[in-house]
Amino acid sequence: MRIADKSGDLILICVYAPTETGPNDEKEVFYKELERTYDKLPNYCSKILLGDFNAQVENETMYKPTVGGESAHDISNGNGMRLIERCKSLKNGYKPAIYSLTNEKRDLIMNSKDIAEEFKNYFNNMLNNNNNKESEIVQGDSQEEEEIIIHGTEESTELQPSSTEIDLTILSLKNNKAAGEDGIFGEFLKIGV
């Protein structure tokens, strides 16, 4: 079940696992299907697994990061151990999407330091355009009429943001969001700050 909310979607996954005395093959199929279903869900959604796992999980300190600190059982059964291992793989197995970037030469860049350097150069060129004035020639109806237009020479009356304001804005960008029209992900911008 998917519940939409303004702060993000919540997905509830309700399950009924095979019993402890059920065949091991059936249990493996169940957990593989659960992982496959879980992996198909979008990363930006919060997910809650609930239902009857037919599992007993002991109240052991080493399991607390995975399943929490509350349990009514003194020992874990086989289904409990399977559940703990699968929860660990779901929780620790999350890897953010691998991002890449193409530079001006259309070469693919995958190294995060190279990507950060590419963004640094991109924004230096974009924000400091007063050093790199672009000019274009506009031709009139006859060959004799030429006008040179220089971009970026008009004095701006707007206040420019400080580098601190830019850094704070970049750091407030949300992760796992689509790139903008320029193909730049928020995570890449944060690397360079």
C-alpha cells in the first residue's frame, strides 16, 4: 500500500511468511520475492515491512541496530535468523545510484572528485562571466551593416548572492532528486561545497 504525503510517500509492505516447520525452499522463495519487491520500489519512499513473519527474534544487543530493542523472545528461531539477515541486507544493502557526468568533450566522468572539479569549473565559468565576455556579430540586410553585441557588460542593479549564501543553498538541496535541465544532480553540487 502506498500512502502519499507532502513530506514523501510511505509504502507499507504486508507479508505472511511460511511457518517455521515449512519447507526451506518455500522460505527462500518467499524472501527472494520480498527482496525483489523491495528493490523495485523507489528509493525516495519510506518503506515499512509488516505482517506475520512467523519469526521469533531474541532480545540481543547485536540485533538492535537491525530490528530494534524490543522482543518478547529469549531465543531466535530459524525464521527469526532469516528475517534478521534479510533485514540487514535490505538496510545495509542500499547503495545510492551511481551518477555520471559528461564533460565538454562528451567524455563520461564517474569519479566523484573529477565530477566535483568539473562542476567547479562549470560554475566558475558561469558565475564569473564578466571575465569571459561573449560577443556575437549581428548582420543587417546589407553586408555593410554590422553591430557587435557584447553579453554581460550591462551593469546589474540586483545584489549578487554571497558565496556563503550559495553554499547554504547548495547544502539544502534534497538528495535522490532528478537532475535539472543542465543534467546536474544535487549530490554533485554538495561534493564541491
